[in-house]
Amino acid sequence: MEHRGMKKWRPFATMPEQYIGLQEVINKQLEVTQPVLTEEQMEQINFTLIEALHTNKQVYLTYYKNGQRITETGFIQFVDSLGNLFVFIDEVFELKNKMRLSELINVRFA
């Protein structure tokens, strides 16, 4: 009998399609539905956005995108209530991001 040496055992490494399929299943399980906000919650978000805009305070923005809740920190630069959008500058990359007000779940001061 002959010794094989140091060979790693990788049972499914020959099937990369399986990894892609498993990742899709995992991502589907992590998806959440977009929460429905009450009128009071929407008013509170609006007041917080306007205050953050005028005082240039940093805020935590929680929004819904592609089945996930995402939280970022940044500064509000522009709010257009009639156009249903706002612009914020994120803290990490200092990039301008446009977003719909309807995607927002929560806004609070940092």
C-alpha cells in the first residue's frame, strides 16, 4: 500500500454551481418584508430629517433595500418631501446617496 502524501479533501469543490445555489438559498432565508410605518412614525422621521438638515448633526439611517434592513451613518444634505427623496452623505466613503423617503424605516441622531 502506498501513502498519498498531504492531499486536502474537498468533497464539493468540483461543483461550483452548488455553492452558488446554496448562497442563493441562504440569502432568500435572510430576506425580510418591508415594514409598514404608521403616520406618527413617518412624521417623526420627517421631523428628525429636517432637524438633522438644519443642525448638520450626524444620524443613523435605517432603510429597506433588496429584502434587507440596512443601517448607515451620515449627514443629511437635502430633503424633498414633495419629490419623495433625500440626499445624504455617508460617513465611510463620504459619497452622496439619493434615496426615496418611502425606503426609510427609522432615523435617529448618532
